[in-house]
Amino acid sequence: IRITIDKPNNFSKRKKTIITFYALPNGNSTEQTMGKKMMPGDDWHFDIQHIAAQTKFIRQLLSDKNFVVIYLENNYKSWPAWKQKHLDFKILIPHLVDSLSEIVSKREATIYLNGHSGGGSFIFGYLAGVEQIPKKVKRISFLDSDYGYDSSYYSKFKNWLEQVKSSALNVFAYNDSIALYNGKPFVSATGGTW
């Protein structure tokens, strides 16, 4: 697993910390997910996420907090494929989240779990590995990445939403069959993005 920690330059031990774990979409590198100003000939993947620009915007709004993003990429560029190769994912993924949280902040931080596309598989791996969703997890967001949902997660979500103050579950999805990118279908005939 390749881990990239984006901490603000003005990180302060006195501020509360929010750590967003961002599990990359299938096929993307961390650099592509961060995004950049496009130049002729650049790979189109650099223009679909722009998480670095969004992070900059959020840091301006939440200047009284440390807002940290941890990008999670694996050598398969696919969290579903990674989980198939690591049958102990139910142990590994929660351990990864807990360990990285401690590295970033010695004080308990607020955790956001986010993923796009296959990144949702990372989130479901985390949920499968914990008995209940910890109180420090305040947001779980699926950006067109809820493919791995089944009813076994229902009670964990329900209990967490009822018991953890200010928790939020966000699910955003689009109709793949009609989604367009630059006027062309976004999804290939085999079901993946071009």
C-alpha cells in the first residue's frame, strides 16, 4: 500500500484534527487523484478528482482545525483486487486506519472515511473488520463506490448514525449508463471507466 499524508503547513498540536482517509478509485494513481491544471497531452485521470484543490478550499474554511488527507493507493490500483489477495483485510484495514491516525496526531482525531469507485471496497473492508463503527469516525462517504454494500452492514450504519453525535453517511452515485465525460460515455462497454 502506498500512503501519502497531506498535512497542512501550519499543523498545530493545539488545534483539533480531522483526518480524511481517501481510498483511491480503480485505475488512479495518487498524483492523478490529487489533480492538476491540465496541459495538452496529460492523462485524463488528472482532471477527474482534484482532491488537492478541494483540500485547499476546505482548509481555508476550517482554518481553526488541522485538516489532513491520507491518500490510500495499492499496487493493483484496485481495492477490490487488493482485498481478494489479502484475505486478512478485516484485520489489516482497521489496523492501518488506527496506526496512521496515531502517526498524524497524538490526540484523538476525527476520522472521515471516503472513497471513489473501487475505494468503497476499502471502506467496506474497514466496516467488516470492526465490531461497531468507532465514535471517532464522524463521516463515511461513498462517491459512486457503494457497489460492495449488502444488508450485513445495515445494523452497523444504523447504530452508528443513532449513537454517534454529528455522524453522517453520504452516498453519491450516478447512472453509469448515461454518464458523459467531454461529451463521450464515461463508462466503457466492459463496465469500467475509459
